[in-house]
Amino acid sequence: MLTHFDAKGDAHMVDVSDKEVTARVAVAESHIKMKRETFDIITEGRAKKGDVMGVARLAGIMAAKETSRLIPLCHPLPLSKVTVDLEPDADLPGLRITATVKTTGQTGVEMEALTAASLAALTVYDMAKAVDKGMEIGGTRVVLKDGGKSGRYEAP
């Protein structure tokens, strides 16, 4: 059952007021593939716009905090922790992105983690598009969710 629709089929924000307050965590991942030359420029710190991974990390953190403003039916949540890690992967070549978000509340933080990972990847694209317009963003998914009534989920 899709919970963001009422009995008439109209979109609505889910009422979480009766849900138990619990510790919540979500981890999402994404990646961005690029040309070897672009990978080298980023990992060697030679990008003209500056520290690509550092700026992307901050963009992801900021995005997690703004999720409810970007996705219409998301609840605004007080986030207790947001981390965004970007790891160079020479085999892609590209960057693997992992976002972890925590809160204590009545609803989960999967959307915040997905938003953080997505915006970090988009920021990498923005900062390197002058040298590689063919970069590809993919693999965006929740890999861990814990807390609340539905319990723990780990991606296979």
C-alpha cells in the first residue's frame, strides 16, 4: 500500500503523530563514472573549480538538511548526524559516494540519505563538466535503514 495517498487517491503527508519516537539511521550510496583523465584531475586536486570531493561532501550534507523542502511529502526532521564520504574507485573510474543520516524521531531518514548521495554526485558533475560532459551518475539506493516499526533493512 502506498502511504502517501488517502482513500480518495489524493497525495497527502503521512500522519506520524502516533508513531513511536526511536533512533533512526539510513545509509544510501551512489556513484559517478567518468573518463580516466577526469578521475585523475579530481583525485590529484587539479580541478579548476577547486576541491571537488570536499565541495561535493558539503553539498551532500546541506542537501540532507533541505530534503523536506525539495521532496513535497517529506517531513522536516531534526538531523543528529549527516556524513557524506566520497571514495575514488580507479576501476569505475569514478567516485563512490556513501551518505549516512541519523535522527531520533517518528519517521525514517532514507530520503535524506538518498538526497545527500544524489546531490553529492550532482555536485561532482557540476564541478567537472567542463572537462567531461559524459559523466554518468548511477547506483543510487538505500543500503541500510534501521529504526521504527518496520525495523532493519539491509540491501542484499
